[in-house]
Amino acid sequence: MKSAETVYGLHAVRVMLERHPERVVSVRLSERRDDPRVRRIEELARQHARPVQRIDAHALKQMLGDVAHQGVVAEIAPMPAWTEDTLLSALSAQPSPLLLALDGVQDPHNLGACLRTADACGALAVIVPKDRAAQLTPTVRKVAAGAAETTPVVAVTNLVRTLKLLKDAGLWIVGADAEGPKKAHEVDLKDGIVLVLGAEGAGLRQLTQQTCDWVVRLPGLGAVESLNVSVAAGMLLYEVVRQRGS
């Protein structure tokens, strides 16, 4: 069984207490914080009979290191991990599943931002490779602002193999590249799809791109050749929402 995981930051901890209080093991708050947002977190923890402890700033820094914890940290029971099989089984529950796959994104801030937008756009899950890619960490959870507790991150051994399995299951694989032959709005994104974005700088690997049914680009009017991966993911996810009319 996986050990408890750490979540920090005002929003991330409050979301856990509001949506999944049964998974909160304990809450620690800085002795120096006594503002309404921290009092609300303490109130929620006591309301759900979760242990709350006030500790000094030095102890928090020892526990978390030099991160922007905002004086709030919680230990949580992890969400049951999704495997490739779990993902394939879950497809039948949605008529037109939307998935986001990240081909080697290594910056945890980018993964957290992608996860947050994927959750907002109703994505079923976010897929990442197990190796040479960012995984769920406290930093990712904080940036995701609660989305890491509602949208599964599926770590797979071989991303191309997983994409082929999803294609066999009836989904279209749509990659993103600055040199893509079609603009995103020119491709029908209403059916079940997997949006695939590449790593920072390197973009999609060649084998990943060859697995895609379409490779699309975002329109650009300025001098910048490419966008940050989390920004591009957000624009593409919202293009899906726009086309689906919801």
C-alpha cells in the first residue's frame, strides 16, 4: 500500500478537505498564520475530525524545504493509482472521452498547469511516461490547485504503445506541433480524442508523431515560434470544449 502523500498550499489543502476529507490524514498549520483562509482550513479539518497541529515556520521548512507552502500542509492518503488497464476500462463510461498525453514534459510546474486545465475541460485523465518525465509531486499538486485529486495521472511504461491501444479502442490521436499541416480548428475534435503534446523545447518525439492520426498547430501572429507546453495544452483543450459546445 502506498504511504501518505504531502499536499501544501492554501487552495490545494482546502480543496482536499472540501471534496475528499476522508483521505486527509492530518493537517499542519503555521503558528504565524491566523487569517480567514487558514481559519477556514482549520475549521474544515475539525469539522471532519481530522487532526490539526500548529507548528513553527522552522519545522515547516524542515518538512518541506524551500517551497511556497503558505503555512499550510496536509498528509493525505493517495488516490488509487490508475494503470493502463484502468484507463482503457474507463473509456466506456464516457461517450466521447478526452485525454491529454504529455510526451516527456519534465517541468513539474508545466505538468501541474496542464493537469489543472485538463480538469477544467473535463478530461478523463492525463497520461505521462514513467521515465524522463515529471510525475506527481507536492509541487505538481500545488500548481494543479486540487486537480491532482480529481483527474488521474496515468504513468505508462511505453507512451507509443498506450497511444496505439487507445487508437484501437476507437480514439483519434491528435498531436501538436508548430509545423503541423493543419490548424487545430480545422480538425474535428468532437469524437473521443487524445491530445498529445511534446516536451519543453524538443516537442513530440518522431515515433510519437508517427502514431498520431493528425498533427495540428495553433495559429500564431507574432514573432514567437512556439508556446509554453502548458499554454498550448490549455488552448487545445479549450478548442475541444469550443467544438463540443459545452
